[in-house]
Amino acid sequence: MQIKKFDSINVVPFIDIMLVLLVIVLTTATFVAKGIIPVDLPNAKTATAQTDKKNLTITIKQNGDILFDKVKILEKDIKKELAKYELKIPVHINCDKEAKFDLFVSLLDTLEEKEFRNLGIITKKNK
């Protein structure tokens, strides 16, 4: 019996694995690079770009989660969290278009009760 000489390595499976890993890394990197909370914003014709950075961004997600600058809080703790901020700070409300409207109204009511006046609603601009 003759021993078969091993002349080359089949690299096709290696290339397939590397391409799959590349796709996974690139896909993950795009989600990590954004650094934002994914919310499907409603459209508005008169939307303008957000310019100031010193503000409070309140996010209401589709599942009802409420976030103050990326920190999740409970609905009952909204008043306590708002007490930590000055009344003149700009408040941007970032609400998913599929979120329950009563959460949005409750938040606006609480902001009005606490006398926050500099309010803005974040939307996507229609093209």
C-alpha cells in the first residue's frame, strides 16, 4: 500500500468560515457604533436638527419602557427623577410611534405639573 503525499491544503472551507465571521463582525459593529436606543420615530414635515447637547432625553419605547438619558426607570419614579433636573433644562421626548399614547400623555402631564417649559418632541423629517 502506497502512502498518499499531502501536497496542498483545501482553503475553500476556511474562506467560507472567514466570510461568515466577517459578516457577523460587521453587522455587530454597526449596532454598537450607533450608540442610540432604537426607537421608530414618527414623521413630521417641520422637523429640525437637534443641536444642543445639554438636555434631558426621555425615551418611551414600544414595549412601554421609559428611559431618562439611556437609564431605564419605572413609571412611578418619573417625578422623583425629574426632581434631579433644573426646570430650565431642555427636555426632548423620544417616543416610539407604536408606544401607548397614555404613557406619552402621562409624561407630558407630569412635566407640566413639575413646571418644565422647554419641551421638544423628537421626530423624523419627511423627505
